Amino acid sequence: MLLHKKNLATRFQQKEIRHQLRTEFEFNISDFNVQGKAFGDVELYEAIDRGAIKILDDATITDMKAKRARDKARDAELQAQQTPPAEGADWQKAMEEWEQWEKSAQQ
């Protein structure tokens, strides 16, 4: 339904529909479309027929979302456990020091 609406919509509405497809359904049109060609409901059914897209049941989707949540929590925990960068690892500070050195060397 959304892909059909997208092909009938204004440019701004298309952008909103593509955003909805990405965020709510994790569906990126760019993964399946031919560059420069509109991707609508007809192209969706063609992709399903050739096996490029598989429709999942609700239980599988629930399991995948739960796994994704566990992975995200694990990644956040690992990031929190990481040690801070070593002294001198701040590239912006190093760049400032370099620029100061260059200025003093030119004088």
C-alpha cells in the first residue's frame, strides 16, 4: 500500500513514505530498485517472485527484533566498558598544537 501511495505522491510525500519504510519496516528501496526507475508495488511483487524479498511471519519478526534489542544493549555495554582514549589521541588538540608550532616556526 505504501509503495503504491509513494508512486502517486508529491516529492515531499514520497520522502515521508520512504522514511516510514526505512524506520518502521527497515525496508530500503535502494536495496532493490534499478537506478533511475521508480520502485512501487509492481516492482515489490516482482522482487518477491524472484526471491529477492521474503515476507516473514510475525513470530520471526518478533524474534528478530528481540535479538536486535539484545545486540544493541550488548554493544552499549561494551562501549561503556571501553577505556578512554590515551593521552595525545585527541586529533583536534594535536592539530591546534601543530598550527601553533607552524606559526612560531614562521616568525
